[in-house]
Amino acid sequence: MIKTKIKSFAAAAAMAVTAQAAASEELTVAYFLEWPMPFQYAKETGMYDKALGKTINWVSFDTGTAMSAAMASGDVQLSVSQGVPPFVVATSAGQDLQILDVAVSYADNDNCVVAEALEIDKTSAGELAGKKVAVPLGTAAHYGFLSQMNHFGVDVGSMQIVDMAPAEGAVALEQGSVDMFCGWGGALRRANEFGNNLLTGDEKTELGILVFDVTSGPAGWVAENADTVSTFLKVTAEANAMWADEANHAKMLPVIAKDAGMDEDATMATISTFTFPTVEDQLSGAWLGGNAQTFMKGVADVFVQAGSIDGALDTYENAVNSGPLAAAAGN
């Protein structure tokens, strides 16, 4: 009887170890469709799998808030190009996530579009009071919306805000069921066919409305898998460096476009508005060396003021872990 129990326990333990080993051979990473980036070339050509010696499971999401939920449940280990605002919303609520790199900066590819029929621009933005707007709550687009309305002195409380993913919001704007759309990527391009932006990317940047995404992961998992994270970030940096050389565009663009679910012209039009900071730049004070932490505090305070989150952290210093990126650079 005792021997049987011991054998059963040993068998169960062996199965658990086998399952754990199998799990360690795989990595689940979240990303966005219609959001073309150089990492997708590495994704599709097996650069990550080869460097990591693991099978990468890539799962697409509609919003950064959904990425946070998937990391909280353990279904996803890393998220590529998660917006800073949804990251801030999650960490402000107590989720232990960390920023690992700056995935992309894109002031011109995340914006609000006012319905053409309203004929409202930056000189008449006050007329937006009382209007209906489609906004994916807790995202970069939401932060940009709040910041722009604050700049123009529009009382957000007077507006009817509908929580919609960008794709749904673009359709709503086209159908005339909302007066304004806020979002990014392919949905923003479609929305611009039926309206106009209040501010350009440069104008937003001048106002301090930064727009950038990060690679993020659960702090506990990152601590236990630092080498994996470092290798993943190194491959991403290699893909970014490849794209920085225009000689590689011809071979990379078709692969990126296919994976993004876009045609090549739309892909080039989108990715041309993106900036992919070098690892050296990312580790500098302009990004992960200080400015990103300060910016996150500002985002959190805006959300608190708008009643979108209950409270902000005193500091977001611990929400950035540049160790794996520094290791990837050999620093």
C-alpha cells in the first residue's frame, strides 16, 4: 500500500516536472494586428525561436487593457507594444508589471478624429462639449483624448463617452453614430476618411502628449526568466536595426505586411510614422533612464483627475526594469 502510494506520488511528480519542462519550452507573447513593426519579420522568420530555443505562441489582442488581463491570468508572459496608459492603469491598480523596453514611438499614429459633417477643428474645439465620442478606455488613445480635451478646455463630463475598440469606433464614426473617434493604426486611417484630426503629432508632442508603447511582462516571471527576456529583447533590437537600413525594406516589408494583416502600401504608410529607438537611446534619460517614469506619473494623475482610476502610485520607478535590456546590449 505504502509502495503503491510512493509510486503514485513519484509518477505524479514526474508528470508535473514533465509539464513544467514542456511549459518552459514555450513562451506566449501578445501583440496587435494592423500594427506593423520590425519584430514581426523576426517573428515570421523564426529568429526568436532560434535564439530562445523555445516555441513562441503569438496571440493577437485588440487593446492593451486586454493584454494586462492576460498577463494577470498567466496566459501571456510578454506583451509587445502595450500602450503606456493601459500599463499605468494596471500598475496603479496593483498589478505587478514591468516595462522592459520602448517598443515604438508614434505621435502621428494615435489620435482623435472629428466627424467631417461637424466642421470642428482646433479653432472651434469648444463645440465638442456634449458630443458623443468612441474611446477605448484605459489606453493611449484615452489618455490622448483626455489631454487634448484638457488643452482645449472641453469639459469631458459633458460628453457621452462610449468604450469601443478602435475598429468598432471607426465603423461608428463612418455610420454617424458617434461624433468623434479616438484610436490608432488601421482604424485611425479608416476614421480619417470621414473626419479630421484636431492636432498633428508634432503639435501633441509640443504639448507633452507623448505616445509610445512598451514591451512589458509580469515582474515575478521576468525575475525568474531574465535570460529569456534579455534574449527576446536582443532579437527585437536586431530586427529594429535591420529595418533602420532601407536596403532591407524590400525583403522585410512583405513579411511584416502579411503578418500585420495589411497590404504593403498601408503597411509602409503606417510604419513610416513610427520611430523605433535604439537600445542606447532607450537606456538614456530621455526614455527608461528617467523620463518614462515621470511621464507615467503624469498619465496616472490625468486619469485620477478624470475619475478613470481610483488613485496613482507615489512613483513608477519600480515599474521599469531596464536590466534585461542592458544585458541584451552587453552593458
